[in-house]
Amino acid sequence: MKAFETVLDSGWFIMGNHLSTFEKQFAEYCDAKHCIGVANGLDALILIIEAYKELGLMKNGDEIIVPSNTYIASILAISKAGLTPVLCEPNINDYLIDPTLIEACITSKTKAILPVHLYGKMCNMDAINSLAKKYNLKVIEDCAQSQGAIYNGKKSGNAADASGFSFYPGKNLGALGDAGAVTTNDTDLAEIIKALRNYGSHKKYENLYQGVNSRLDEVQAAILSVKLASLDSDNQKRRSIAKYYIDNLKNEKIILPSTIQQDIINDNSHVWHVFVLRTSDRVAFQNHLTLQGVQTVIHYPIPPHKQPAYSFLNKNSYPISELIHNQIISIPISPVITEEECNIVCKAVNSY
């Protein structure tokens, strides 16, 4: 409330000190050189690709490899920037893009790999970055669900050439509306994105590029600065809830999230944006939990290649993605859930 009132009283609502402060804070949090606040997570990814086009490293018709089971925004960003998404299947154990399948997707037109840290768990960035180096490709992280996650000492937002974040209200770091950001260590890329988000302009009324209006406003920036201070403690609460679920959910009809990668790397590799289960009869399971007073959400019911928006992909087969999209269901997890509520969830799941 104080942050909101400070912005309101200042009379300055766009491209002011609160934005600059948050950009500096979030860059430092991610161990990145630059943070550029934008209007939303989709724009963050689009602007990264558009900036690479301005640098002459990508062009319309080039290809970017992206997981086939992601939220459609990851794929929309590629299409909206004029490039072609090439879908790659995930690993069935962790639902993240399978590095062993990426190489087969690479063609002469491939310019980047876009891994998505789905559900709060970072992808195998060592393998992905190694492949990218071998084929001279860029790596663009989709960090919409992984604020605060760490992979082999690298923060989400600093494990690739550039990273796109969403601060949609439901994210681990959520604004009070749409908001997003780009992080990168590439100064040239950062400077172009700063202009592209602001009508292609660094200086008022002087336009270097054909940009867009995609600016993180002062209110959201101020609120995000306040919430950033508690992100690590909030993520730790999520980990505690996830551990409670893993220790107490006992039902042979339910497949729990894999924690193998988390245990090998470190305790910070997963920030549990959502807690996803799999079951063969999702409708019956969801109905059971509803009757027990436990709300569930499906992230996500329809794979991107089956969406009308991508009708030219509708006949393609991605069996692992289709299995995942048909079976996954998310149970409640957030920093404000109590142990008593977790116990209610566990009893509901175990009694199915």
C-alpha cells in the first residue's frame, strides 16, 4: 500500500525511478548485468527475438526449437516475431524439454533453443547450452514460472543468452496485473530491447526501430520491488509444502513429480510454481477432489499442436506431450497454505 501511494503521490507513472530501481534489483537478484521491464511475459520473449533480428542474428522464417508441452505463449512469441516454432518432446519424468531429442530438431534454419522452466523446475541447461555452442545457436530461457530457481549455481534468468519473465499475479513473483521483464548479460541486446519496448526510441521523438509500446509501469515496478524482498522465503515455503506432499501422498493411482534432478543438483533447483500430479482418469480424480473441498487446475489441458491457432500442426503427433496434457492436474500450493490445509489435500488424494 505504501509503494502504491508513493507512486500515486509522485505523479510519475511511466518510465520513472521505480522502474529503474526494480530493474537494478531484479538484475542483481538474477546475477545478470541487465534487466529491462516490459508489459508482460509474452512481450519479453517477442522482444528478445525482435532484438536479435535487429542485430542481424535472426530473420523471418528462421526456426527456434521449443518444448511441445509448454504454455502456448512460448510458441506464440516465436510466431509473432516472424520465426517458425519447431516442437521438441519433453522428458516424461520431469516434463521439461528433453535435451537428447533437441539435436534431431536442428536444421540449417535453426537459430535458437527456447527451453521453458515449466512448473518451477529449471531445464538441463548444461546439456542445452552445450548443444547451442556446438551449433552456434542462441539460448532464450522462458522463466515465467521459475523466479528464484537455481541450476548448478546459475540463477533462472542468468543461464542463457537472454531470459524472459512473466510477473502475472499468480507467479511466484507476481504483480497486481500484467508485467514482465527481460534479463541478459548482452549489453547490445539490452540496449535494443530498451528502445523496442518504447516505440523503438531511446530519445523522445527519435525512433531508431519500428518498436512497440511494452513498458513496465511505475505502479507494478514499485509493487514488485516490495515483493522481491520476500521471494526467497516464499519459495522456501513452497519447497516445504512440496516436501510435505511428497512425503505424505500415498496412492498407487497417482504419479508424483520426479525429484531426482532436484536431489542431484541442489535444494534450490525447484521453486514449485505449481505442484503437478498425473493420473490416468483425471476427470474422476478431479471430481473426487472437488467433493472433498479441494480445488484443482489443469496446467494445461490442450497441447499447443492441437490448438486451432496452430491448425497446420494439428495432424502432427507428439505422444509424450499428449499423454502429459491428458493426465496432469495441479493441487494447491502457495506460500500461504497451512499444514492443516496440506493435510486436507493429502487425505483427499489418498482416499481416491
